[in-house]
Amino acid sequence: MAIQERTYWLTTIQMPKGNASGPLPESVDVAVIGAGYTGLSAARTLAKRGLQVAVLESETIGWGASSRNGGMVLTGMKLGVNKLISMYGREKTQEMYAASLKSIECVEQIVKDESIECNFSRCGHLEVACKQKHFDEYERQAEVVAREFNHELRVVQKNELGGEIGSKIYYGGMVDDVSAGVNPARYVAGLAVAAQRAGACICERTRVELMERSSHNGSTGWNLVTSRGGLRARDVMVATSGYTGKVTPALQKKIIPIGSYIIVTEVLPEATAQELSPRNRMIYDSKNYLYYYRLTPDRRMLFGGRAAFFPETADSIRRSAEILRRGMIEVYPQLQDTKVEFVWGGTLDFAFDIMPHAGQMDGMYYAVGYAGHGVAMATYLGQKIADYILSGKDENPYAGIPFPGAPFGLYNGKPWFLPVAGAYYKFLDWVS
Ligand SMILES: Cc1cc2nc3c(=O)[nH]c(=O)nc-3n(C[C@H](O)[C@H](O)[C@H](O)COP(=O)(O)OP(=O)(O)OC[C@H]3O[C@@H](n4cnc5c(N)ncnc54)[C@H](O)[C@@H]3O)c2cc1C
């Protein structure tokens, strides 16, 4: 059978429907742009508190990264703790790290409160070292995390790694038992249903084309022009992640869209699955140009990576299938004869400092910059920004940190430098 070029997760669920035709609400308290984890989590919180909310989504519910990701609900941030401490100091880093732990509890609580059937499981994650010096760094990192954040990371020596992973290519690993796994499409679908149940109107096929500050009956707000007509909103929350476009140019200039690709195999025999991942962890390696992989709830191997740097196109998706299959066999030679059944791609959002950012800019609220760590953090920041809109107090953990743009302003939203950056990261993986 030919490889299906579509998201495997979407074959496991019927996505809920939003309002895709007919008139839009004339005016709302909050217009949220983007129906992924960030936007839906914010909409759910706001609607539960009685606000009128419209979620405007140019495609369909969960169409962006939120239905296409690896489903790894991870602790920590993309940058390592030593780097974070050097950038922000101990206290701010402690606050951010604690938020990363809370973000997992936040997902778990929503799944429970809203009875979302999405295979959420606290299976933990395993990071594996591609070089001896990466492994040596694990020891130091675990020590800092225990001391500064009172959180346990368990270092796994090479000779014990067989209990965690059926691959012989790594130099050791580090486990965090607090991380979790989820079926991401089922989760985003559940969030959408929860937001709708709370009263939010999710408008699919509604691309926001223009937004302008306005004044109406003496109060300020926004006029939004969409592909389905106009609406007024007192506040706007932008939740467009890697798909941020020219409607919000100030934000677009600060976000680099980067492609990530995934293959999924046929269902594996039970014994093979058990051999490859005896503890069913969410796994990723220590490279910049990393691989991430896991078993799906129905026992397929899901294997992802940055097979191309540019956001997905039909061509890059097709090429990624073979690149990722070769990567998967390097890790797991046992899968040499296993069929790959699905391949797809999606777009990640990286800020220039590789940090999440949330708050208010030019009067609009936003949360972006998850850098591949967004399942839990997008849910959490969606809630935090909703709280900000409700209370006027910004208590998100990234409030107040600088949000840098490109050096010398050399970026207008078109990432011309990605091939250079891709080559640079490959080079770094070779030398470091
Ligand atoms: C292949 C892949 C694998 C990943 N794996 C993981 C993982 O295992 N663990 C993890 O934590 N994170 C992972 N991530 C990252 C994670 O998926 C994202 O950080 C998260 O889904 C971001 O959610 P979001 O709601 O902010 O954005 P998205 O889900 O991307 O939603 C943004 C939405 O905005 C809409 N939009 C954009 N512009 C407009 C407009 N003008 N008008 C209306 N709508 C608009 C888009 O259509 C889109 O649906 C992965 C990402 C990818 C692509």
C-alpha cells in the first residue's frame, strides 16, 4: 500500500464541527484568532466566565500544529536549564520551570474535568544522548534541576538503557516521569467541544484578513475583517503560532515558522513494541536536528524530525518519508522491514530567543513561540492570557521577558535564512 500523505491522528477521530457558514456574531467581548490549543484553551476559560467569545479559524478546528504533533506533553522548555539561568537568573527560571510542571497538571485537569478521551497517560519522557559529552551534561543538568527546582530527573547509564529503549546507538539517557503522552487530535477536539459547551462560538473557514483599532459607543475595541464578513470585538487574542501571518505584522516579524515532519508505521506486533519502548515513554534525542518518537496507543511507531527546515509542502512531505524512515532504521534496525503507512508535516513557531512569549502587544493579546514544546504550554498560556483579559493582571510566567526580533531587523516574516540555519545546526550536531 502506498504511504498515505495525511495525519495519522485524524484517522482516529471525527473532528467536531464549528460554525462554517451563515452570519458571524456581530460583536463579541473577545475574538480569538486560531483554533488550536492556545486559542481553544483561552476561549474555554473566557466563555466559562461568561464572556461572549468567537474563535476565528481560517481552516477547521485543530487544523494547525495542534492535530499534527507528536502528542508529547513535556516538562521543561526547549532551552536547557543552565542556559535559562544564564539568560534570566535563578528566580525567573524557577518560575518558568515551575510553570512547565503546572502546564502538565493543567492538561491533566482539563482532560479530567471535560472527560476528554485522548489517551492521556503519565508515561514519562526519555531523552537519549547521541554523544558521550551530551550524556555527561545530563548528570550536571539533573543536579541543577534537583537543587534549583526541587524536581527529579533520573540519569540512565548506557548499560541500563535496555530497560528504557530497544536501541543500542545511544550513550545513556535521562528520564522525567512527570511528562505525559496524549493523542493530540483527540485532545484538541475535546478542547473545542469544551469551549463550545461553555458558550464559545467557533467559526471555521473564517480567515481574519485585517484588524483595526476602533471606537464604538464611546468604548475602544477592534474591527475585524474576515473572509466571511466583519465583526467587532472589545479584545483580540492572537493564537496563530507557526501560522502567524501578515494580519499581525509585528508578531509575524518575531516568529520563525519551521517545518517538522512525522511518519507512522503499520501496527507492530506486541513483542516488537515492547522491545522498542518497554516503558512506552515519549522519547527524543540530544541533537539540535533531533528525532522524536513514541508508540501510538494502537502500537505503531511514530517517528518525527526536522527532515526539512521549511514549513510543509507536498514535496517536502514526500521527501521526508524516506529521510525519516532511514533515521528510524538507524535508531531501530528491527524496523527494517516494517511498512510506513503515514507521513505528514506541520509548522512550529520559534522566537529568535527560542522562548515562549505571551502578553499584550499593540493592544492585542497573544501567546506564541512554543518551539516544539507546545502541547502543555499552549494550553497553559491560553488559560493565563484569558485570566489576564479577565483580571487585567498578567501573571503568565513569561511576562516581562524581552521579546527580541531579528538582529538588525533583517526579517519581515519570510524566513530566507532557514537553509543557512539548517546547515548551521547540522554543523553544530557534527562538532558538539
Ligand atoms: C510535526 C509537529 C510535531 C510536534 N510535536 C510536539 C510534541 O510532541 N510535543 C509538544 O509539546 N509540541 C509539539 N509540537 C508543537 C505543538 O504542536 C504546538 O506548539 C501547538 O500545537 C501550538 O498550538 P497553537 O494553538 O498555538 O497553534 P496551532 O495549533 O498551530 O493553531 C494555529 C491556528 O491559527 C490559524 N490561523 C492562522 N492565521 C489565521 C488567520 N489570519 N485567521 C484565522 N485563523 C488563522 C491556523 O489555521 C491554525 O489552525 C509539534 C508541532 C509539529 C508541527
